[in-house]
Amino acid sequence: MQDDLTELKILGDRIYKLRKAKKLTLSAVCYKNGIEPSTLMRIEKAQVEAKYLTLLKISEAFGMPISELLTIFPASCHPER
């Protein structure tokens, strides 16, 4: 299992890449969903742990269920056990 900081970096990077892929600014994601831009920026930079409700708001801004937001690797990418 990876350490907490590594997990935060993976999640933050995923959120950043999704936001950029959807061509959304920090402001567009935040003001639409009641998140402070500084909070989203700190999540993307792995400086804070995101609360569940914040992740839920981010996933709504991206138009996806939170389960998809938190799925870092598709099932097809997992090595066989």
C-alpha cells in the first residue's frame, strides 16, 4: 500500500488532469459548486486531504459520479493477482 502523501498526489493529479481535459478553470469548478478556489488548488497540489463532500462537489462539476472520480485506474489496467 502506498503512503498517504502518495495517495494524495495521485488523487490531486487526477483531479487536475480531469479539470484540464474538460477545459474548466479553478473558478468555473469552484463558484458553480461552492468550493473555495484555494481549496481546490491545495487538493490538486496534495497539500490537504479532501473531505468527502468536497470530492462530491468536484465530481458533480465534472459531470461524473464520485466513484468514477475516485477510480484512479480502470479495472483493465490492474495487474493480475
